[in-house]
Amino acid sequence: MKIGYFILKEGLREDPHVSRLLSELRSASYEVYEIRTKSDVLPETDLVLSMGGDGTFLSAAHEVSDIGLPILGVNFGRIGFLCENRPEAVLKALMEGDFSIEYLTVLNATLKGPGARQSIGMLPYSVNEVTIHRKNPSMLGIRVSVNGETLPTYWADGLIVSTSSGSTAYSLSAGGPICMPDTKVLIITPIAPHNLNVRPLVLPETAKVDIAFESRDRVALLSTDNQTVEIKQEWTIHVEMAQFSLKRIRLAESGFVRALTSRLFWGEDMRNNG
């Protein structure tokens, strides 16, 4: 088996736990090498190890998701929903084949308007969410249409279009619902809305979402996961499901509910402690 590994934080390369895992993989006759960009991927590579936290996993996904390589997240970060696996569990699971592959929805965000295509210096794909948010103090008037049907304007600091796997990320902190990973939905969640009567909206993942905005500053910020670019008021953002999925390796010992309870303390109650 040929394995590429991806590390975002330079200091992690000196971590003894990383060195131990790489050494154990090589001792088990796996061919292991580092990738930094898509161009580093060698032919016949079987999977990519993302070493760090969820931010590292998202960066790895931006590099390799569209070429079909599955990603296994090894947690050297903090919370870790996408990157949840302990280093000591990885080798055993790979050798015993004790894992499965999840297919996560990927969003494709494109900009429309004069000069929009030339200005966007990032990949259009996102695993967790596409977000528009204010750059300056002025709030945004955000106009959204879903499959051509116009919603009431959101007056807010921003708006999130999230996948089900991104429901535990930015959308959650903005008051959005938690969705199981295999729930095939998109979630529209306003950020700090100035309307008291708006709520998150759940859509089928096949929905096509168009977003425009108005602001005194005439600029805003567009983020796809952990990449951000400035956009102009004259532009429109089109968001839809990409034509490919992200292959995420889930070890048998891991689980979504377990991650919720152990990382976000979901349902934490003295009555649940036996």
C-alpha cells in the first residue's frame, strides 16, 4: 500500500508521535511519503493521511478530493470531527482492514459578474461550508434564491451554506442544526441576523443556491472552508453540489455520536453518568 501524508503545521513534523507512526507504517512495509500539493501525489497512491486537526483535513481535501483519493484524519489537533482518529489506532486498522469509506458531499462555489472569475484565487470546492460575511462593520442585506425561488432578504453579519458534515462546524456555532453525516442535506444558517423571525433552513443537497448582497461598503468576504477572498456587490455566488464526493476513511472504533459526546459534551448531564 502506498500512503501519502499531509502536514500543515511545520512544528508537527518534529512531534515524536508523528515520527513513531510513520516509522511503524514503514516497518509494516507500507510506502510512505509526504505531499504538500496535488502535484506531489505519486501514481498508485492508495490514501492520504491528514495529520493535525480539522483545518489540516480541510486543506488536504482541497488538494486531493477531486482526484478521488480517500483521506484518513489522524488527530493531533483539538476537537477533531473530520480528523478524529488516534495515531495509535491507525496502523492496526489499516493492517486489519477495519475501516470503511464515507462519501461526503462537496460544495462547488462559483462567482458570476464582471471580472469575478479572474479575481477568485482559490479552489471553488468546500467540504464544510460556503460563507459570505461582512468585511467591515456595516451589516449585509443578503438575497438568496433556492432553485430560482427567492427567499426573504436576510439582514445579518453573514450567511452560511453548509453540508451535513459541516453541520458541526461554523453552522453549529451560528445556531444551525446537527445532522448525521449520511444525511444528504444543505443547511442555510444566518450569522447574527438582525431579523428576529428567521431560522436555519434545511434543503435537499441537490438544491442550487444563488446569493447576492448589498452593503454600504459594497464589498464582503467569501469563504470556502478555510480559504477567503474579497468579493464585490456586483457579483453573485452560485452554490451547488460538486460532481464528485470526498472519500473519508472512518475507522470502525470511531463514530459520530461518540464524537459529539466526547468532543462537544453533547447531552452532558450528571444523570447520564450512571
